[in-house]
Amino acid sequence: QNVSVAPMEGLTTFPMRLWLYLVSQPLAMTTPFLRVTRAHPERDIPVAFAPELYQLRGALPYVLTPQFITADPEQFLRAADLIPPLLSPILEINCGCPSPNSLGRLAGSGMLHNAEAFGRAIEGLSAALGPGRLAVKMRLGIDDPEEFPALLQAIASLPLARLTIHGRTRADGYRGHARWPSIQMGAKLAKTPVIASGDILGIDSLRVLQSLAPDLHGVMIGRGVLRNPWIFEELRRHRSTKIDFITFVNALFCYALLQELWQSHPQKLLARVASGRIGTICGTDFAAWEKLTVELTSLVFGVPFLINHGFKLPSAAISSVAYSRLKILWAYLRSGLPACFAIPSIVRSRHLSDFFNHILSAGAELENDLICLTHQAEW
């Protein structure tokens, strides 16, 4: 099946997308949405939004789909003109963001307030862009999943590139369970490929989804990627991924370093990726992560080194933004790790050095064992 990374606002920016590719090689991803207004983007799409389409075109093999959010079809088309089909054959409109800001502006899930108006807007965009260019990501409705049949009917016959259905309403937010039978309804009735979004956390959940929704064209994984970044490896091999502890720690360290480079020296990072010095799949291979860690520490600290027991970070710390991105990832990631990593001291760490020292201490007993990365519902 077609399996891709779902867009997550503030999370799946370029450094996260790059790291996920290094970790487990997803073949398709979607950007977090670009908010389109009359004033933005003005003349060009910001390069930081999707460097894979511009400076890094051809450097990374995964397919990237840009996503826009707006309540104004005219502004969507204006922004679409800035990304010709040669750069991206598919453009997606976000009809699912649950934030009050989007809802109040009738953007995101706010577009679902009226099925007839929703259908007119999507039909107009599809006609203007041409068959197979517009993708739609939507929820089941705003307040009640009973809204979904009318919303689906309004767009089911349109020649969309794909229809991604997150099996929750706007009122659900990210709580509860995705309604997979409703997604199957969409897959059965729509004349366009339907992608499921919501609650894919590993091979077991994917098998359940496939049994409940056999007509799906594929799945899009969001928070499941954060809980287990190696999930694509698990889905390919149909078994949980196991990784050496120190290899895992250095992979996590590389995530922090990529975030730091994106904050402080984005052109250095882009140049290294464009030249091929950064971009080789690492997976669970210690030697590959060792090589990448040396490359990234040289760029960030000016001194190449690896993380291991007794290490000390140079005096220059990474930025608070990069560190906060690491802590956010850890908040999800720890739910797929052994219980020894659930200690509060890791979460409460104020500095990068303390963070990794606590992780090394917590995992000391695992130093000669492999970590099994798998979703644990009890966490």
C-alpha cells in the first residue's frame, strides 16, 4: 500500500522530514500547511516551506506534496500558480485543521460547516487546477460524524488526485479513536483514491485497518511516526524494529543537531544535503549514524564527537527552539520505548547535556541489548 508521512503543524518541517527519511525511508510526505492570505505568500513560496522542491530538487528521493490552508479559493489558486506542476504535480488543501483560529476563519475544518458550500469550493478548485492535481485532506465533520455522508457526497465524483480522510471530527480533536468504518465508506463511494489518516501505530493497527477498510488506496501516518520513527521499516518488514541502544541515542542526537542547523545555519545544511554528504539512509546501522553524527557535530560545535557514556557537550549549547523540538519528539517517542525511559528526570531536563546524560543513565542496563521499538497502548 501507499504509506506516507502526514503533515503536522510545527513538527514535520524540513529537518524532521530529512531525519525521518534517514531513519526509515518513507517514500512520500506532505508539508505542514502554508497559510495563504491576500498578503502571503507575496511573490514566491518561502524556500524554507519546501526546500525539496527548490534548492534540493532531486537530492532526496521522497515525493513531497505542498499543503495550503485558506478559506478563499481565489487565494489558493494564486498561491498554486507559484508552484507549477513541474515542481509538484499535486497540491493539497487542508480541510481538517481543528484550531479555533482556522475554524473561525472558515479555513481548515471550518470549510466543512456546510456541505454544499464545501462541494462548490472544492469543485471550483479542481476545475481550475485540472484533473488529478488537487488533493483534499478532511475530517468527518465539525461536530458530528453524521455530517460526513453529505460532505463526502459533495466531492465524491470530482477528479481529485487523492482524498485523505482523518477519521475524527473537529470536536474530537485528536482524542478517542479514528472511525475507520467511516473512512471505508469514503473509499467505497469516492471516485478518487482514498487515504486513511488516524491511529496507524504499527503493523498490527495497519492490519486491523486493512480488514475494516479494504478499499483504501493507502494510509498517512502522523503521530504514529512520532511514537516510532522507524515505523516505515516495521511496515515494510511486518515486524517490530530493533536497534542498538547507543545507535538509538546517536540517532536522537542527530535529530537535535539537524534542528539546530536549520535554526542557525540553514544554508550549510541545504548545501550538505545537495552535495550528498547528508542524506544517506542510516536506519539501524551504527556506522551510518556514527558518520552522520561526526558530520553534524563538526558543523554545529566545530568538534566531531559521538554520544556515549561519560561524554560532555561543548560549551556552546543548541538553541532553545531546537531543544524544544527534541523534547516534543521525546514526549511521543518514549511511549514506544522500554519502561526504563519513562523516568521524569529526562522530561524535566533543562539542557541538552542533562537530557542525554539522563537517557544514557536510564538505558545503561540495555547497553548490550537491542531496544524493540513498538507501540505500547498502556503508555
